Amino acid sequence: MTVMVREPVYILDNSTSSIVVRQRESVQLECYAGGYPPPRVYWRRENRTLLPTGERIFRGNILTIQSVTRFDRGRYYCLADNDGNMTARRTVTLMVMFPPNVEGPTPGSENGTLVCHVEGFPKTTITWLKEGEPLNYSNPSLSISNYLLNEEEDVIVSVLQLRTNESLLHGRYTCSATNSLGSKDQVILIGKCKL
């Protein structure tokens, strides 16, 4: 007589745990599981967001993502289960390197406040310019604050607060974002200024 012993499901160590790729490259997320009966492996994203395949669930050991975009970054879950209702899970983090994308600065110039939303990975440096020249950060009539709005999506909000009389506010302001993959500028005109 043969006795089959159920073995708990587990994720093998040779499975992907995190990976960094450049935008537009292809990537394979791999997940292998053991246990008895032999487990089935499937993939889903955090918050049940659609996978890059267009489905909510992908069945198989290898999830291939062609031409990765910044929207593909985040957490993926490899799940394994067998007929014994035993389940194992591994979180796989996909980090996508991409040049900065800048939204703003938003017109809020009536009160001397400009806001610039920047996303980019790796780390992005933000510089504010007026008439093409970097602003003097030690100038007491202005303040610049950068806030990490969303670490997982690499979003930084930069706020330029100008505290001076209205006529001195006029000009061409630029929010410039740079990382190792490129740079992007966004310009806003305040008041009467030369183009």
C-alpha cells in the first residue's frame, strides 16, 4: 500500500524577488514552487491591477513583460497552490528606470507659488530657474521645498514660494528635472515677460 503524504507548498529560492530594468526593455519574472501534490503557479499585481498582459491573473512560472513602461513598476505576487488548498506567496518588486517626467509648474502665480510634479527613477534632481538662470536658494525672498509624494511611484513635488512684490515676480520660470537617464524642463510664464 502506498501512502501519499501532503507536503506544504513553498516558493523555491531561485525565484525572482526584485529586479531593476530600463524602460522599453523586456523582463521575465520567474517563480517556482514545490510541494505535494505539485503546485500550480500564477501571478497577479498588487490591488488586483491589470497585468501588462491585460489580464488580472497569469498562470505559469514565467511572467514576461515586453517593452516595460514606468506604469509596469510595482509589486507583483507569485502565488502557488495545490489541490490540498495549501498556498504560498512571494512578492516580486519590479523597478523601472526612466528619465524624468514633469507636470507643471501649475499656475498659482497670483500668490507667488509654483508647484512642479516630477517622477523619475533613479533619483531625480530638481532645479528652478528664472530667465534661464538658476535661482539663488539662499535668497530670503524665495523658498523651495521638495516633498516625496509617493516613494513607490518615485513622485516628487517641488514647491517654489516667491515672497516679493508682484512686479518682481514677472518672468519665465523653469522647473528642470534631471537623472542619469535624461532631463525634462517645464516652463511657466508669470505676468508680462519676454519669450
